[in-house]
Amino acid sequence: MSVNTKKGPLYDPGLCRCCGASKKCRLLNYEYDWMGKKEVYSDMFMDCFGLLLSHLDGEPLERLICATCVTRLREATTFREQVLRCEEQLLQARILLHGDDSDVNTNVKSEEVKFEVSVEGEALDDGELSMDYGDDDPSENYKPVQVKSKKSPKQKKKSLKSRSLRKTSKVKKTKKGDSEQEKERAEMLESLSKMNETLQQLQEQEAVKESLKRKSLDKEDKALLNTCVIVENSYVCPFDNSFSDYQCAYCKEVFTDPCKLRDHNLTHDPTIFKEFAMTKKLLLIDILRIDCRLCPSTIDDLDSFKSHITNMHGKQLYDVTDAFLKFKLTLNSLTCLVCNSSFSFFHALKKHMAEHFGTCICDVCGAHYFEERMLTLHQRCHQKIDENFPCKECGKNFKSKYSRRLHITKMHNKEPAYECYKCGEVFFSYSLRYRHMIDVHGENRMFQCEHCDRVYDSRKSLREHNRRFHLKILKHQCDLCEKRFYLPSRLKEHMAVHTGERNFRCEYCGKSYPRLRGLKVHMQSHSSDKKFKCLLCSASFTQNVNLKNHMKRQHQSLDIDEGYR
């Protein structure tokens, strides 16, 4: 399903081309807005890895990337920028060092080339050099150099020719070495210029980022940045919910105990919270424990933490309203942090929080909601229009398109529609998946009633128990008498008392009953299993009522124990 948001289109579910996972995805070649800057993921692949992705002009579902892969791509791009900066610094240092060495070498070689001794305008060989120190002998071991006799004109000419050849070869070697150095130096300068251009582009991009952060960020973006700073630097626990269960914000694991949720949350890196936050319209944060991750400070108040993180650690927070709902999750009772109202279930508390922070308001009754779609569903009750969605296969009517789709999937297409988020197994109903999570994955889902010793494996069953037996919410009243019932089916069965109808008939003996429960009790008489045994004698019965009658007839002098009821 495609959803268009302010940040760009999202597809949920979608198949990621980079990791093959089925998650909430984005388009590879669409321009998205993230933290005040524009990014196109296909261009980032080209810039960072040189990968030219194919089939980017096909169907949207063929060019998707999930949030996890987007995070890895951003990290790779940041790492590339870091390497480029370090490489540029290294090249600058090498250029400076190499330039100094070349000057020294050039001076030494030039002195070698220019070295020339002449006597009376005539060049001399090494053997013709004489040194005259006068009367002062600089060393006792000094041995004067014997000056050879003058050479003939032919020998002089030959000597001059050989010296000229040696001098020419030295000059050629020096020029050759200088040309290689100049070539190497030119290549390094060219590489440095390219690196400077790249660095300048990166600096321009960073300048654009900073300017966008300062000028173009709207209140929503600033509030999101504030939330990320709070989550990354404190021990607050971001979470999601499924009715009254708590889901981990990072891996979607379900918990019924908020203490276990908080312990599990510490195993995740809070810096990846921004990816989760970008895809959620409503962020839920548990602030039972705040404290600072950067120092040992213990902080219980969120406003105090904001002041601490900005003054002590230099973090930036914008002056905007928080973009998340605050809760203090406890196991038994939940309290609204605004008006201190108490609730037994998180679902009821969250619904109540809409009265304080919900921006979608019904024009007729003033009911508040967090989402526009929930307000639209609510407004149908004021329109009094019975909108039905019939099934084309069997003609059965449904109150919503979602119910009709589930019906078609399960009944006509014979396809399971409920997937386990841990192992990927798919089930035909929510209850089957629920049971699978308990039996296979060992999720602890035991809910104790606060008023009696009954225990249930789902919050729904516990809620029904409370409303039925403790709160006495009996909405369905008989029109002919004062009896009230919790379920409409029980009222329908009761009406048989006034009409005399006996619609439940035994298939073995033909005996009929006005209620289904009466028929079920009667069916036990046809069973060979006699579960009700008398503790005072050896008699046993298939029905409890027969045991009671036995006790009255055979053991009249004894009180009937409550255990036989």
C-alpha cells in the first residue's frame, strides 16, 4: 500500500532491492527530504560506489529501498566524505615535504654541475690541482701534492674533450632527474586540485545543510530533531503499541511487562531511532527513567534533562513543543500525566490522551482523535448511513473493506493473512497467530485479574471478564422482564423463556431445550464418561445435577458440600 507523506511516498509492505526484506520502503530514484536536505538514493549509490542501478524507470514496487539500507547508505556516504578529507590533508602534507626536498637536491646538483677549476684560463684535470699553503703547514701528516708536468697541446685538447663529455652527461642526468620530478609533481598537483574541487563541493553541501537546518526547518522537523536528541542521550524508552501490548520501537518484539520492555530497549543502539521516528506519525515515549547517558547524573524530570543536555553537554534543542506522548508505564495501573486519571489498560489510556493532544476533532460531538482516518470512521455514526460492502463471491455483507478483504482471503482464496513477525509463518486468524506466539516463541502472556484469582492468556479475555463479572456492564435488557445480559446472544436465549420456543434438540433422543447450554448439559447423559462421582459411595454420574439429586435422596442427613455444585 502506497502512502504519500510530507517527506515522500512510502510503500508498506514493499520488497527492498538491497536486502530482499519485506518492510516499509521508499523509492530509489525519488527525491526525499531528510533532516533538512534533499537526497536521491540512486544518485548516492552512484556517487559513493559507482553503481548504476538498473530498471529505475519501471513499476514503483520494483525500485524500493528499506529504511535499514538507507541508514547503511548514509553511513557509507559519510565515511567516503571522511576518507576524502583525510586524503586531501595527506596530499597537502606530502606536497609540502616533497617540495622542500627537491629544492635541496636541486641546489646540491647545481653546485656539482657548476664546479669548475681553471688555471690561467685553462681547465685542469683532477691530477693537475695543486694546493699552496705557504710556510704554515696545517698538519704534520700533510703530504704535498705533486704537480705533474704540463701536457702537450694534443693532451690538453684530449683532456678538455673528456671533461666536456663528463660535464654534458652530468647535465643530461640532472635534466632527466628534474623532468621526472616535475612530472611527478605535476601529477600530484593535478590530483590535489581534483581533491580540492571535491572537498569544496562537500563543504558547499555541508553549508547548504547548515543553512537548511537554520532557516528551512519547520516546526515538525525541529520537534523530530529534539526527540532524537532526547532518545539518544537519555534512558527514555521509545515504544509502539498493539492494542494494550507494548512493542519494541526497533525490532517490534512484543512485551506485556513494561519492565521487560525497558530492559530490552537497552540492547539497541539509540542512534538508529531517527529511522523509526521518520515513519511514525505519533511517537510514544516512556519516561519512567530518564537519566543522562553521557554522565552519571540522575534526572527525573524531562525539562530538567533538556536544560542539563544543552548547558552541560552542548547539545542543540529547538524551542518547539514536544512531538511525542509521554507515559510512565507500570505493570498494574496506568496514570495520565496530564490529569492523573487512572486506567487498567494502555489502550484506554492512549484513547484518553487524545482528549488532551488529539488534533482531529469531530464537529458534531467534539470527540478527539490522533489520526484523520479514525475521525472519518467516527463520523459515520453521526451520518446514520448503513454502508455495506458485499462479497462478490457469496453476497455476504461487511461493515468495512478490511473485513471483506479478510473474508475473501480466508474463505474464498484459502490464503492465510496473519504473519508472524519472528519466523514468517502465516496464519488464517489473529487468534491462531496469538496462540503461535505463546506456544512456539514462548511469549509470556498471562494476565491476572486484580479482583479474583482468575488468570487469562489475553488482555481481551481479562477485559471481558472484568466488564462482565466485576463492573457488571450489562447493556442488553429484556423488554418483558428486568433481566439484563452482557452479550446479545444471552438475551436471545433468554427470550425463549417468554416465547416457549425450544429450538435446541438432541440428535440422539429428540429432547429439546430453550437454551444451548441446556442441550450441552443433556448431551453429557449420552456419554459413557461419568465425571461426577460421589465421595460417600461408589455412585458416579454423567451430569452434576444427577449427582446433586443423588446426594439429596441417599445422603439426606449430610450437608451438601459446595464442591458438588
